[in-house]
Amino acid sequence: MTAASTRRWTTGNKVQLLENGEQFFPRVFEAIRQAEREVIVETFILVEDKVGSQLQAALCHAAERGIKVDLMVDGFGSASLTPAFIQAMTAAGVRVRVFDPGRSLFGARLNVFRRMHRKIVVIDGRLAFVGGINYSADHLLDFGPKAKQDYVVELEGPIVAEVHRFVLHAIAIGGKGAGWFRRRLRAAPPQDAVAVGEAAIEFVTRDNRRHTNDIERRYMAAIRGARERIVIANAYFFPGYRLIKEMRRAARRGVDVRLIVQGEPDMAIAQVAASMLYHHLLHAGVRVYEYCERPLHGKVALADDRWSTVGSSNLDPLSLSLNLEANVIVRDRAFNQLLSERLEALMQHNCKRIRSEDLTEWSGWRLVRSFFVFHLLRWYPAWAGWLPRHAPRLKPLLPDETPEAHGGGATQTDTA
């Protein structure tokens, strides 16, 4: 087994669902404050607002106490960080790295693919957070109508050792090398394999080398194996042909298949793309809901009464074919039931159910469009593979440098 990722069920874990920034941010900041040896944070987006400032303060305080603190941000998603913001952390001893900084031409980023889209935190090798929430104020309700709906899991137990090994290896392959990885792993606190809960968990990642479709395959296996129900809540839904086909097959064999997508999107293209699939799904018996309370940013799903997933991976071309992603797959009835209750509440109180009669009748143009959408879904994974598969780079940021100086130009609304 490689250090880069685990591909097995790890038993004896405790898993807690955290919904939105109101639950996640206080918990993760407190965990960082209580760290004794090490803090590692990976995020796609870090913004200099009240949330980003709280993360900065927590990391600086930990580093000043002698804790090893590593922060990895994406060069595209976190392009707007200023030298002063970076300097405050590096001066305190935080090691800040930017993933794949790329280059810019006249202020435009040339390298916009293969983003580090993961959101992971590991504390002392004993506590981990994995999910879809970035460090920005738009994950809080007081942000207003554009506040995002999203989820994170807090993990304790043997699975944390796998997540810890993965994030250390991600730093190593980005620039430190195998020797640094082995030394850092030896210096890490001992990992207890003692069971602390009932959950069996897989930590599943997507990269552009050995694990190009692992998350997608987990989704399809769960859909194929479902006997009673499937609920998928995904912010950016435009998956490949195979996943759509499995959803339609499941509905036709009597499984209650439900899909929750954005009804108040943060990016209009998200709703347009998903709506192109409504006819295909509804005609097979899939129930489609648009979440209309505010932008849906979640990437969660469940099948029957035990299988669940929470993570960073959307079901769209970027996440399934280009981005670096991380999800956890959970086998636990209690967690499945809790996630089911949260999603059921969304469908009952905050969603509009889309019915066949709500859609425009089939027309010549719709038939033509449907034909091209069908073939795009069928072939885009292969097309995406033709794009350059550059080796990801991690560049340590100096106090006077910013991600934008190395090829930024993105905002926090870029398919987060």
C-alpha cells in the first residue's frame, strides 16, 4: 500500500457530522488551540475575512507554542492572500505552501486545471476533519442569502492514522521528498489502533496518477448495491454517463433515488448543467429536488441504512476528472440515520421538487441538445485525460509573496 492513499475499510472509528460553518469553525479552531504536537491544514480557499483571520490566529498561536504547523492552500482558490496576511503566519513559524502556483499572463492564470480541492485538517495525528467547507465567511448564515450549505466530518480512531499519513505524503511529493516524509512520520506521535467507536471508514482520494476515478467508483458501487434508497446532495452535478446510467437503473428496479442540487446557485452554470439532465433522470423515476434556501455547497450521499459519504468531491468534470479530492466513506447506521434526517429536512422544508410537468415539453432543439449532452457525458472523462497532467508543485511562500504572484486570479466562487 502506498503512502498516498488508503484503499481499505478501517474499523473502530468515531465519526461526527458537522453542518455549516456554525458547527465546523468553532470545533476546528478549538482543536487547533488544543494541539500538542502538530497541525496540518489543507484547503482550496482561504479568504482574509473574519473566518480566515480566526484560522490565521489559531495557527499562529499554535506555532508560537512550538507546535509544528503546516498550511497548504491552492494557488487558484486562494489567490487573493496578501503579503501581510502570509507574513503574520510565517513570522510565527507557520509553514505556508501554495499548491501548483502556476504562472500568469497579463493577470490571467494559464494553468487553471488540476486544482488541490481537498479540505482536510489533522491534529496531532489523532483527530481529523474531512469535508467540503473552505475558510471563508460565506459558510456562515450571517453572510446573507449567499451563505453556503455544506458538511464536514470529524474523525477519531484508527482512520486518522491513514489521513495523517496521506497529508504528510502530499507535502513530501510536492517538494520535500521521500526522506523528509519518513523522518516526519517517525517523529509523529504513536498511533493507537484502539477502537473508539463503531464506524468502519474508507478514506478515498482522487489524483491524476494512480487514483483517477476512485471516488466515482465508490459512488457507482453504492448505487449498484442499493436496495431501498439513495440520496445524493451535490452542489455541482454533471457526472459521467456511467453514473447517470446507474442512477436510472436503480430507480427502475424500485430503489427510491433522490437527487438534491442547487436551486439558488452561487454559479449559474451549476443549475443550467444539472437541469440538462432532469428529463433523463425523471423519466427513469429519479426524484429531483432543488435546494432553494441558499447556495448548496455540499458533497454528500447515502445508500440504504449504512453507507454514507462526505467530502470535497463534486460530481462534475472538474472533480471527477481534474481536481485533487478527498472523501470519507462511512459504514455506520447511526451516522447514516443522522445524515438522512438532515437531508430529509432540506427536502421537506427548503427544496422545490422538480416534476416532469414542470419541464418544457420536448422540442426539436431539446432533442438535439439532449443528444449532445448525452455524448458529452459519455466521453468527457476521456477528453479530460488529454489535458496536461503536470506534476503538482508545492511552493513555500515567503513573507513578501502571495499565491496571486505565482499565477492566481481566482475568487472564492470558482467551483469551490
